Amino acid sequence: MDEDKINTIIQAQRGEQQALTKLIKQEQNNIYATLFYLKKDENEISDIMQDILIKLTRKIGQLKNPNYFKTWLNQIIVNSYYDYLRKTKNTPKPIEISSKDENNETDIADNSTNPQEELLKDELDFVIKNSISKLPIHYKIPITLREIQGLSYGEISNITKASVGTVKSRIARARAMIKDRINKYSKE
């Protein structure tokens, strides 16, 4: 983590509002991206995100080591997601392939490809996101933390309260399930 980020975290811990605002602005896209893979409904994402930002604001002073901020924040994200599921008694619902959001702002345009390649890239991206959304929760969270947030196996282990071996196994299984779904899709 860079020195500027650590200083921002320390200032936020001291109660400096400007630093807290800066920290939230830096992290809100990562929080949203993680929640997007866990929950597709925009209203539900907003509710969970609001809860996460409130917890971040209230608990930033409890963070003992600013170097572990990313792991600490992801622990809040996962706990808030589980709290939301318990509170609403929802089970994660897979999206239908026909329900693709045509205004998906998370796609990044690649100007070096032709339209056909771009369409195939968009379709593959959609199939991957759809495959992740259909995974059981105990696979979905570790694969999202690893592939979207870039956390280490150890950090994911701390967040999910599972051994590193279990985390590695779940991520490997999630990757295999995603690969299997992509292979089935490509044969259709």
C-alpha cells in the first residue's frame, strides 16, 4: 500500500472528515465491484453499500494497522453481505441470461478490437459474470475476493474464517465450475 493511502487512513482514524471522504471516494468503486458479483439487484447493492460505508465510518478508529485496511474493509463487506442475506432471508438468486443489462457500465471498451471481437468479448464477460452469480455462496465469496479484489489466500482465509487450504480448494472448485459453464456455453 502506498504512503499516501496509509496517511489518509491514519488521518481518517483521527477523525479528519476530509481524509475520511477521500478514503470513501477511493474505495467505493471496489466495494461496488465486489457487491456486483455477489448481488445483481441495484437497490440491494445500494442498501448493502450504505451499510458498509456507515460501518467503515464508525469503525475506522478500531483498525489497528493501516497496512491491513484492504483486508479489514473486505471483512466488513463480507459480513455486511451475510447480514443483509440474514435480514432479508434472501438466498442468492442467479440471473437469467436473457436479463442482461444493456447499460452495463462496468464493461471497459477495447478500441483495438473489431465489432465482432468486441461482441464476443462482451458475451464472454457476461457468461463469466453469470457463472459467478450462480455459484454457491461458499464459492462465490472467495472467488470474488481473489479475482475481483486481488486478495491473497491468507487474507481471504481471515475474512471467511476458513483455512487457507479450504480457501484454495474453494477457489479451484469455483474456477472449475466457471470453466465448465463456459465450455457448455461455447458448445451450444
